[in-house]
Amino acid sequence: LETQLICSCSAAIQLLCIGFFPASPLCPTLAVDVNMLDFVNELFVRGAPNNTAWCNALEEFLRQHKYQL
């Protein structure tokens, strides 16, 4: 006999707990990885969408997440 835990949290809260941001607070059908949101934030902080901005944002994102280039 196994004991199973059941979470009474909403789907949105459960998604947040595993690192995804829900597209809606009730009955989300789409969610985005929180790390991807962090990356997109870095990209938009750096200005116009061009190759230099994209590369700089990617390098900063990877540095913050302890990746080494």
C-alpha cells in the first residue's frame, strides 16, 4: 500500500513550484519556463533587437546561471 500526497493548490501555483509561469491564473493551458522569461528580460533590457544585443543578453543570462562560455 502506497501513500500518495495530493496538492490542493491551484494549477497556476503548481506550475510556479516547478519553475513555469502560467499564462493565466485560472485553468492555464500555456506556461513559460521562468528561466526563459529571465532571458527575454535580459534581451529587452539591452535595447534594439539586433545581433549584438541578443549575444550580450545570452552571455549575461548564461553567466547569471553559472554557465561558462
